[in-house]
Amino acid sequence: MFTRIKMIFLVAVAVAVLATSLNSASAGIIHASSGNTQETGTGAPGVTVVDGTVNFAVFNKTGGSAGDVWNTGLAGFDAAFTQGTGSAVLDTTVAYLYVYQIVNDGATAVAISAFSQQAGSSVTSYGLWAGKGLSDGSGAVSDSNPFGTPSGFASPGNSSTGNNDGIGTVVVNGSVGGPDTVTFDGTNFRANWAANLLGGASGALIGFTSNLTPGQAAHTVFDTGTSSFGYAASPIPEPSTLVLLGIGAMCGIPGLRRRMKKQTVA
């Protein structure tokens, strides 16, 4: 029995190592977890709701360089970080960087005042990069140029029809606005614009760091009275970690059974 359990454990370790090695082969932006999502309004019938696009990109630290450890393509990117309220300085030791850029599409007169993203409890630092934006094959993102390809996370009818021109890098963009505060309460990552993002305006990059690989989570953009939602990249537990936890539990079962048997005999 012990030999069989030991063999299962060794196989699980091998799988985890293989998964790690495959993941480390990619550097910089993770294309499968980057893109854009057009918001779906949740206002009452006849009420004009906030209209925005959430562009998002996940960067893998492997392959980065000094001053740009996640290989964003912008020299001095790490030093441009402004920590969020209560956040520690930028954590450059972890594997992944999650960044978001909010764009008011300008189709309505409703301004954007806040963005909230479910991020779980794995965030190690969070904040913004003032004057920084995302760029793809058609240049800096804007109300007419969403970031890269539409997100595969989007629900039906919730995906932007922007240019399918590939995903690029981070660029200097002096026209992006705010936000004024960036917070994290242990579950939700949030940015607030006191002056609001008006029609056609783009927000500065906001984001956080984490050691967990990207999955998806719901996010919301707000104005003073309505909101819209979509889905974007967010950290999830790594499969290899879950496997090892499961194997650890399995390995403990025989010992538990023996103890229970002894107690029964006694």
C-alpha cells in the first residue's frame, strides 16, 4: 500500500514540475489571458447605463529584465508604480502582474467613476502606473481601439468587436486619467476616479501582483447611479498546487485508518 501511494505521489510531483517548466517557457504577456471585454449594463429599463471597455493583460515575470521584471516592453516600468492605499511597495518577486485599463466608449453621456475586480486573497501589492497605457498592433488603446483580441471570458453578446490585431506592450501615454485612489480589501480590487472618466477618456493602468496563475472573475464599472459588468483575468489556484494538496490528503488516509482501527480494537 505504501509503495503504491509513494508512486502516486512521485507521479503527481512530476506532473507539477512539468507544469511549472511549461509555464516558465513563456515570457512577458500571456496572450490567452489578455484582451478586452465590453460591459453589459445593469440599469433599470429606460435608464442610460455606463458604457465602457475593460482592457486587461497578464504578464509572466519569466524573461523580464531589471526595471521591467515582467517584460512589459517599457523601460523603467517597475519604478513608475504608485502604491495603492494600504499597499506595500511593488512586489517584484512574484510571478504574475495583472493590469487593467478602463476606457469610456463615449456611446453615452454617463461618466465612469469606479472599477471593481474580484481578485481573491492572493494579491501581494497593488496600485497604478500614472501616464501608462496598453498598446497593440493599432497603437495605444482608446475608445475606438480596444486592446488586442476580444476576451474569451466574455459572456454571449458581451465581447468587444475591436481590431483583431494582436497584443502588444505597455506604452507611455500622457492623456490617460487617474484614478485617484486604488484599494484592496482582501477580496476586491477597486479604483476610484473623483473627476470621472468622460466619454472617450481612457484610464491609467491599474493592477496588482500575485503568484497565482490567471483564470477569470467578474468585474464592474460604476457611475453615480448605474453599473455595468463583464469578465476579465483574475488569479486562481494553480492546478499543480491543488493536485499536491489532494495527494497529501490521500497519503494521510492510511495512517488515519490505522489509528482508527487501533482505537476500535482498544
